[in-house]
Amino acid sequence: MKKGPQTIEKAKQGAYVARSVSALQKIRLADGTLGGLIHRPDGTTRIDYHPKLLAEIVASDDPDLLKQFALTVGVVSNHGNWFTSTNRNKELEVLADSYDWLLFLTDRGLSDFISELLLEPEPLLEPARDAFLRSYTADKGKNCFTKVQMDSHADRVLQGYFTKNHQRIQEWFNVISPRGGTLEGLNEQLSSLHSKPWNRIHQP
């Protein structure tokens, strides 16, 4: 087998999370395109093409639209299971239909990051390399290089690395969903949401 149950389970888990955390739901419309559906507290329902409805919600200051909304962003990469961003398998299609935004980390991006972090690191990145090597050894110990826990020194130098190489790192990713989306568009939506008065929006 070229792929096992773990790949399918990860796709199912990712799709479940994306469909559970936000009031905005993706639905399939009669013409086969992806639509969006969101319920208002008064019981009314708003339905439109998903990209259009998503942009409307992000740009809105209406607490009824924003209160239960969460922008869902997924990132996948190719380890022989997801194929490529242009040659998808059914698991990747499921994820693309579940997340508001789905990004694909290219092989080039992954290899560049590994080379610059582990194989030929700049002196600045040594704390991140050391944290990685301490975490992944034959001896069991505390892992300090994961998506949940990160060594503070490693985190600081990685943040600097990503900031310094921001433009180049954008080239590591392809946008799978929404169709025609760009990283600039995602950044604009994140910035718009970041600027909203969430304390007021979530007041009882």
C-alpha cells in the first residue's frame, strides 16, 4: 500500500475540525460550486457563494455574523500521501472542501527550510537547530520542538527568520482553496479580523 489508514484518518480529523469550529459552513450548491451558509442568532440563514460570503463576513462589523465565525486555515504538505497541489487525491479534496483556506507546502519549501535549519544553519538559527536535535534522539526526553511546545530561544530565532525571509517564504506555498486565492488575500483577511473589537463582539 502506498498510503495507510493514518492518512485517511488525518484527513477526516482535519475536515471535522474545520467544519466544527465556525458558524460559516461550506455546502455544495445545485450548480456544483461551493457555497457558504451561516445562521444568524435570530434564526435566519444567509447563503451565497462561499468566497463572496466569506469576504462579506470578514469585512463586516456585524456582531451577529462575527460572533460564532472563525476563519479556518489548513496547511498540508506532500509526503507521498497528498500528491501535489495540482494533482490531488480524495483526502486532499475533502480538506479543500472543508477549510476556508487550504495551503500546500511545496517540496521545495520543505527542503529549503530543512537545509537552512538543520544542514547548513546560519549562526542565528543555532538555538532552533539545537532544540530540534535535542527533541528527536534515540533517548526519550522532553520534546521542545513541536507545534504545541517550542523552546523559547528557538521560537525567537524562528520568528526572526520568518520575518526576515517573508517574501521568499510565500513562494513555498500554493493556495489550494479558495480557487484563485492568494497569500496576499489571506493576509488581508487575517489583518481585517485582527483589527476587529472582539471583546465587544463577544459580549453576552
